Amino acid sequence: MIEGPWEGWKALRQAGKGDGTLEVPSRTTGVETGFGPARYALGPAGELRLLIPCSPGSQRRNLGATPKLDVSVVRYHLDGKQAPFIDLTCTDGGLDAVFAELVGEVLSRLPAGSSPEDATAGTISDFRELLISDARGEASRSAIIGLLGELHVLEMLSLKSPDAVRAWTGPFELRHDFRRGVLAIEVKTSARSDATSVTINGSDQLLAPAGGELSLVHVRMEQADGGEMRVEAMFENLVSMGVDRKQLLKGLAEAGCIDPSDAAWNRLAFSMQGCDAYRVAEGFPRIASDMFVDGAFPDGISKLGYQVDLGHAAGCRMTEAELDRYLEEFMA
């Protein structure tokens, strides 16, 4: 009798090792794929995994990763040579039960004649709602606008290097939206083409990194049916630019967008109206903690929010060439 997923993973955990076939803890499922049997496996922190032998061409196909499910093509030594495997790893222990069901379904499709790629992608598609958990909800207009502005700047940076996604810090509640070394970028987005003011939240938002520089990028757009600025479209464009899909999904999830194809986040579309950048330096109107004694608010003040009229920051505005050089330097 072929053991089920829970039995396979339990046996691996109890033994503390695999059967020695691969260099990672694994054991056969007994289900053939045409390239060898699929294997139950464990990750370095005990994560539940399924390794499915596959064709080398699988690496070129999107198999349907989600923020809760890593899907990649890995290579391990098998019979003296490197062999490719589709690696399914559950990254959220709270979804282990769902993952076990998914693995059982993948394994049931393989003997029926589905290729490893089709069995994987088809099952993930069917289980997608469960795999992204119940964290999705109605996205506010302001949340959509803010996310689109950050994705636009991410596109600008990704033209310099697809590694820019690792500098996207805004979703992780850090001080600035993008940070790399001692350089930082704060993004402000307005849904009007003629907007000239932006809202600043807190006394540190316009404070440059120690020994570094800060720029403020003001993205201006307007709502338009069929507009090019839509979460799903911008996500797919970034992936096509070579941005790491897993890292991008992680950032989106932290921003509240669990699934970039979610209708709640794609109900609004916008067209680009303009993008201006400013050096937050001497002459830029701001209130920051370094203006207060010992960097602390006066007694009785606990929160700060204000608006900046960018018309008063004309002397700090970058030309297109200056912005391009700053982005180059940022990603250097």
C-alpha cells in the first residue's frame, strides 16, 4: 500500500533522516512520474515538501507559487547525475493540513497521465483560494493608490537591476519605502494630475539615513478604465523584467495584497500623469526629529502629521538626468 503524505512526513521526522537517495531528507511516495518516483521531503526547518522529478524544461514555466507556497525547480544528485525536481514547500505551518490535501491531489493526478508540470500547476490553481489563506479583504482606494505608486518606482529601479525588489522596504514597516545602503527613497502618490502637496506621516519619514541621502518621488496618476497602472498588470510586468517572483509576492503580501490577481486589488486602474523627484536636503520643507532637542517630540506631543507643498521645494527638484543618475547610484 502506498503511504499517504502525513505518514511519509511522520516517518521522516521520526527517523531524523531520509533513505539516502538524495542529499536532503526524503523518501519515496511510490508514485511514478515518468522521470522517477515523487518524494516526500522536509525543509531545513522541518517544512513539509514534495519533490517531483520532472523534465529540464519545467524551469521555464510558471507553476503557480503563492505567498504561502514556494514552487521552484531544484536539482539534486540522483544515480550519479544532476536531476531536476519540482519542489513544493509549504511556508506556513498553519496550512500544513491544506498542503497535505494538495500533495495528495498532485499524487493522484500523476498516475492518471498528467505530466509533473500539469499536475502541479493544475492542483495549485484548484487549491489557490485555500493556499492564500483568509487574509484577503477589501482593499481601500488609498491602499491601492499607494501600492501602485511604489510598484511604479520599483519598475524604475528594476530597469537598473531586477535585484531592486530586495530594496523595497515600505511593506515591511521600515522608515522609507526603498532603502539600499545609505540611500533611501520615499514614495508619495497622488490620484490627481495637478496635485502639488503630499502628506508626511511622522517625524522620521523625511529624515535621511545616517551619513546618506534621501529622495522623495511624487507619482501622479488619474483613474482611468483600462489604465496601464493596475496591480496585476504591474506585477506581471515586473516578473517579465526579471524580478524575483517569490520576493515580489512577499512584499505584496506584507502590503496587504495576498494575491496580485485578487479582484479587490484590481478594481481600480490608473494612467500615469507624471513623476517628479526631489532631494530631501537643505531647502526642502520638512519637519524631522533631528530638529527637536535630543531628537524627541516636545512634552505632550506623541504623533506628527503634516503636508508639504512641493511648490516650495522647486530648488530641490531633480531633472530627469539627475534622477536617472540617482537611480543608477542607488542600485550600484
